[in-house]
Amino acid sequence: MKNNKRQLSAEQSSALLDILKTRFEKNSNRHQAIEWSKVQTKLEANNEKLWSLNEMEITEGEPDVVGYDKITDEYIFYDCSDESPKGRRSICYDHEALEKRKENKPKDSAVNIAANMGIEILNEKQYRELQQLGKFDSKTSSWIVTPEDIRKLGGALFSDFRYNTVFVYHNGADSYYAARGFRGVLRV
């Protein structure tokens, strides 16, 4: 259930922290040398970020810790679902592309949804980093941040993992497919 105040109730927070802790413990290869207790302390101090993680979770992104930035003292979460999150598929790239479509408009765009969730779309470097932690998007694809010069020409980038290789492709930004969504990143 969405909350316009970007806050979770105590019960929702507790339930989400349990899910995140279980996932964290099950996938220790993604975050070696990071202690859950320190992550939990950060999350409990920032309800708005916890709300964003909940948005990632309810759209089936399965967020998990993938790193720690010593400079900013932030834990980095990526969507770690095997395939592009089910609750974020069949969307075009951004609002401009959504407005450009005259017929058969998708329900929204990746950029709009990410902004509403309080997260960012993975860029190509982050997407490649994610693929070092497992095999993701072997049947689906995910929009990634598109350079402005490509976007100005009407294009947008997406990636997937096939043949043991990360591929980066292009498509019209207004295109959308049932098997394409986006993966997000959140820093806490």
C-alpha cells in the first residue's frame, strides 16, 4: 500500500527490515565485510529511504545491499530480482517519450516511476557491476540511464544478460515491452 507521506508505519518498517535482513543473510556474496546491524541502524534512522526500499520491494525488485561508499558513508542497494522487476514492466523510458505516443500509451515511464519511488535508474556501469554478483535479466531486459546526446535523438538504452555477456542496446525511448522494466539504485 502506498503512503503519500513517504513513511512506513512501525509494523511496515519491522516487516520490511525482516525481509531485507533475510535477503542480506541469504546473499552474503553481494556484500562481503558489511554488517547487517550497521545497515539496519542507517535504515531505522531514515524512514523516507526505508519507504523507497519498500516501493522497490512491492514492485518485486528484491532490493539488497551491494556495496558501501566510505566517502559518503552510505550503503548502496540495487534491485536484485532475477528478472527485471515485474511491477515495473511495460513502460517507456521517460515522460517525454510517454507524451510523444499518441496511441497505445504505456501506463508510465521508467524515469517517472523511479522519481516517484525516490530511487535512480541503474546506469551502464552499475548494471555491469550488478552482473558481477549473479545472472540477472537472462529472460528480460532493463532500461538504463541514457546519455543526453542519444536521448535528444529519440533513443534510449537498455541492457540484458545473454550468452554469458552483458549487452547494451538501443531502442526508441517511446517503445515498451512486457519483458522490459528497470532496475533501481538507492543510497542510504
